[in-house]
Amino acid sequence: MITIRTGLSRVPGTRLRPIHSKLRSLMKSTATNTLSLSTQGNDGEDHRSASFVPLKPKVRGDPLAGNIGEEMTGRKLARLEILKTMNKFFQRQNLKRLAAEIGIDDRLYGQAFKSFCEFCAKTDTILPELHMVFCDILDGDGHVDDLYPFFVKHAREIFPHLECIDELRKISDLRLPPNWYPEARAMKRKIIFHCGPTNSGKTYQAMERFLSASSGVYCGPLKLLAMEVHGKANERGTMCDLITGEERRMVNDDGSPSNHVACTVEMVSTKDACDVAVIDEIQMVRDPQRGWAWTRALLGIPANEVHICGEEAALNVIKEIILPMGEEIEVHKYERLTKLTLQDQAIESLENVQDGDCIVCFNKNELFSAVLELEKLGREVGVIYGGLPPLTKLAQAKKFNNPSHPCKVLVATDAIGMGLNLSIKRIIFNSLEKVSTDLKGEKNKCLITVSQALQIAGRAGRFNTDYDTGFVTTMRSEDLPTLKKLLQTTVNPIPGVGLQPTADQVELFAYYLPQATLSHLMDVFVSLCEINSSNYFICDMAPFKSLAEMIQHINLPLRARYVFCCSPINQNYPFVCSMFTQFARKYSTNEPVTIDWLCESIGWPLPIPKTLTSLQHLETVFDVLELYLWLSYRFPDLFPDGASVRKVQAELDTIIHEGLADIVRLIQVSVEPRVKIPNTRRRSRQNSPLSSTTSSPSSSTGQIVSEEISKLYPEVDKAPDTIIKDAKKIRQKNLEEIAAKENIIRNIKKIREKNVEELISKDEASGKQSLTQLLVDSGFITPDLVKKLHSEWSKKEKKRDEKGKKK
């Protein structure tokens, strides 16, 4: 019970004295105890609230009105008294348990207490009722527990999610993901798991069933795989569409969907029913960033038969998540179709490389070094790495696979692990360490995983290639025992599959937390969500949050902001991130992103690369065009020129391939920029596969790209023919502007020279004013500069005199 001890008379008094040493010591002790609480974490839920940042509490009352609580109680509270009382409150364990029941775990409790303590001790005009509670506690008429309602109110003010914690917990309940897909649950699905190592025929069996079905969908991890299935299906007479993030290709003339579709796994529909579905590389459910897409496909595709293909390591976890749905699962195990042999010796030197070898490097520096060394040995080399456009990869693979082509050696990164059909005799690991980036953004070198070693090594000696036996070895002898151990080790069972918040769930969160940013909404969701941790995990949201923070300053609707943050871009490239931000800004102002604006922004047309740096820039430009196409299917009104952009992208793919054909020169120029190297392979831009002029017979690599473009991108020919001409006009205009500026500079120099000559002639005619003074008066030089010149001339004259005396 609260007792008012005095009337409303104001108690006279002086200003508060400065905090003395004892008070400072107590405040420091309180802050230290609070910090230790806020940073500690047990194995329960408190570690999940680390992402919550407390808001600044609102200052209550009017400073000009005075301290009403002091007037009502007739007592002035000392800060030392408040802090002592707060320390007693902090020690009450029952209050911590009560707070935990309403969502204030140990970490939040520590942060909220620290803020509440500062709010009470440092605010001169605290709430009158709170002032009276402190007075009652100090007079023995109350208990420290009476502060709990005020503490909870303060905690909810600085942590707004606590006001609606029950609703947020319901939204973020992810314990039953199968229930998210009612169409699939309404069907009696049959799951067929084709498990085995690489080159075991598991995917072939599933694809045969796909092609013979009345309708079907294929889900692959890469665009290249979806394109391959699309091409093979149509060759065999099965009408099959292609759907990827950046492309829609309908085989029917009227644009209507066919009964079969090949797509990337993120693009599969969970609404359209079909007879057979194939989910390739199912072990990707463990991927920390993309695993959610395979989980969604497995649980949500409404198909009578769902064929999943991949490593046996995924079998147990698939069985566990399928079991609650009551669906039948049938397991087919396969063995490798060809022999794979680990050689007893490392090759030690690139001089021992043989035809059909593929050298696998885990960074570009090693790759370029190997290419340069092999070229010096007279080897023509094919090059494949992740940053190359898809068609360039296909052209390099086709060149290497062609028995009549002089390219017999391939140098590649782990990008060859899936998506490309390669006729490789032997895999040579240049090293067994790969640079990885942790959650803090720090790069570390670590040993490749067993799964990675098996996937890459399995590319050697594939069925139906020129080599019926595959071989594996290393570059250095010291790596051979490690590789042997990796290849003999069984892949650990996959512990769980990935999940990710949907746009609908995030929108519901935003309804309850309207002031929160998208990045903060994701933090809150991940912190509060409930999952079955024995089978599921939340995918890494760091890339999503990074993009959200990148465009936070741009005014966008939440749904559009979410879509932008799902963009598949490489955030390591500043130019791509800059264009991503510009796209978002254009969207916010409702301004269409036209092909003319895009070409001007990327500097199109671009020349054939002359250095590795320029080659990498072209790769980033290609990524920008991919981003435009990805956005054009989500926001067609504001990204309307998809066909034209695809035509520019196709020619850029050709330019990159032309540059890659002279990769040795690019490496040499980059390593030794002063050395002039004759360019024997450079072709004229008139011989571009997209040009109207026919290529010369010697440009076989360019013809390969041209053939692939005509097969895979038939709609390129439908794009406006004027786009390239318009882009060249823009480029010519820029060159003319540069020439005009250079002409102006030359004219200025001539004028200055003329002025100097006039000054000299004037000086000689008058004989009254020196040239130095005229230059100073005209502003060509300063008095300080004259002094420095005079000093330098004097020193030079002295040195000349000394040399003359010696002679």
C-alpha cells in the first residue's frame, strides 16, 4: 500500500551535489554485474536474444514542471539510495523467473535492468508513482518487488517485441513445416530415394521415369543442369519448359506451359500438381544458405511420385522428416559404374601432366599460375571457374571433350563438381585446402570435406566417356595420404535440413513491429522461432541481412524489399552491389530501368579484356545483367527490357570467352605489365558470333559459343537489332566528349605559352621590369616558388664553380 506522507507543499532544497566516490563505485559495480549477466549465456534460449538492441527510453514528465513525486512525498531521493535499492532488486531470483515467463530471458533481463537503473538514477523527473514506491521502500513501508511492474513496463518500452511476444511466437513457430503445404498433404505421395556415389546412374534412373511420365518437374541445383535436362527432354520428344530465376522458356508456340518443366530448385511450384517430380542433389538440404530450397521442394511438391537423388548421407534425416507425414519411402542404392583408382604417387610437377588430366585448384591464383606454367610447356589448356558465365563454361567443356581439339588438359576450380559433363581421365588436386568465410566475415583456410573430395574425384572416368577407368592423385606427395583418408571415409549422416522465414511470415512480424527494419525483423524472427532442432536448422540469414542493410535508406514497400534482398548476387563485388542499390532506388521512384540507362551505366559496349582485372570486371557486368533479368520476372513493369538485356548478355558472354581464349596473355600482362607480348589470338570484334559477318575458320572457340547461343537463347534474335547500334552511339559520344576535353586542354597550354612569349618580348622591349616579376604579377608562379628556384639555381652554380676549380 502506498502512503502519501506530506501534502503538495514543495520541499525547499538545493541542487543535487556531484556524485561522490562511493556513489561512482556503486554505479560501476552495478554496471559490471549487469554486463556480466547480459553477456553470459546458458545452453537454453537466452543466447537467441543476442540480436536484440534496446531502444532509448522516453523521458517522462516536463522538466519545467519540477519533480511532482518530490512535491507529493516531501522527500528528495538521492541517487545513491536509488542504486542501493536497485541492487537489491537485481538479486531477487524470483523476479528473474517471472520475467522469463513473459519473454525476458537472462540476456534481455540484464540489458533491461541496466537501462532501468540508469533511467531511475539519471532522470531528474521520474514518474511520480515510481518516486513514491522508492520512498516507501526506503522508509520500510514497501518491498523491492514493488518495482517489478515498472521494470516490466520499461523493458517493453525498450524491447517493443515483448508487448506482442505471444503473437510473434505463434507466427515464428516452425515446428511443423509439412503443414505449410496443404496441396502436397492432400495427396498420397510415394518417395523414391536414389542414393549412391557420383557416376552411379542414380539420376539417370530418375530421369527415365520423369521422361516417361504424363507430367513432371525436374529440380536442379544449377541453371546448367536445368538447361541440360530441358535440352535432352525436347530432343527425345518430351515437350519441356525451362524456368530459372533469370529465364522463362516455353516450348509451346502460344506460350502456354507444357506438362514437363526443368527448373532450379528455388523456382519449383508447390501449387501445381504433377505425376513425377525429380529433386537432384538432395544432400544440399544441409547447405547453410540454400538448404531451405531443397526442404521446401521435398515437403511441398504435389506429385504422385517424388524421386530424390543424392548421397546416402541424407537417407536417415529424409526418413525422419517423411515419417510424420505418413508417406511411403522406397530406397534404391547404386554402386559406381566405372572404376576409380587412387594412384600411389603424386605428379610433383606439371611436366608430368597427361592428356585427359584435370588440375583442381581452390583459388584463382593457383589456377592462373598452373595455366601459365602449362602454356610454357606447350599445352593448350581449358579453364573453368565459378565466376564464368554458363555458356563460357559449356564452351570450355566442349573444347576439352572434343577429341580432335588440341586442348587436352583442363584447369578448374571445384565448380566442376556438378553441372558439367566432362571427359576426364585423371583428377589432380593441386591442394586440399580451401579458403572459407566464417560468420564474422573472416577468411580461413581449411581442409576440404569428405563430401567435396568424393564429389570432385568422382568426375574422373565417368560412364559413357572416353575413359572407362578414372584416376585420382595430388600435386604434392605430402597431400596424398590425406586424400587417401578422405576418399576412404564415409560421409557423416546429415543431422538436419534447412528452413527459412517466408515473406508472409516476415510481413506478419512487421505488422506487430512496424518501426523495425527488415534486418531487425529477421533477427527477431530467428531469435524467437521454435524448430524441431533434431531434424531442422535455420539457414544463415547473413547475406539476406547484408542486402537489407544495403538498401535500408531507400523507401520501399516491405514485400518489394524482401524480394530485392533475395536477389542472388555476389556481394564481394562492389560494382554489383552499387548497381543493386541503383536498381532499388529506381524502383522506389517508380522509374523504369530501361536498356539505354543500363547500357550507359555499365559502359556498353565493352572491349575484349586485356588484363585479368578487366576480365573480372566483365564477369561482374555479366552478374549485373543476370540481376536485371532476375528482377524483370519479379517486377516486369519497372524492368521491361528483358529481351534486349539478354541480347547484350549473350554478346558479353562471347566477349568474355574471346578474352578467356587468350588467358595466358591476360595472366602475363597482369603479372608483368611492362612486358609487351604479341597478341596472336586476338580476333576482330567484327568476327563476333553475334555480328552479321561470318567468323573466320580459325576462330573455332567463338563458333562454339555462337552455336550454344543459337541453341540456348533463340529469343536473342527477337530482341531489337538497334540496341547494339544505340550502345555504340553512346560509346562514340563519350569518346567525342573526351576528345573535346583534351582539345580544350591543348588550347589552354597554347594560350599560356603565347602569354609567356608576350611577357618575354615585353620585358626585352621595356627593359624596366624583369621576367620574374612579370610571371609573379601574371599568376604563373608565386613569390615562394621564386625563392625556391633561386635557392636551387644558386646551389647548382656553386657545384659548377667547384667542378671548374677542380679541373
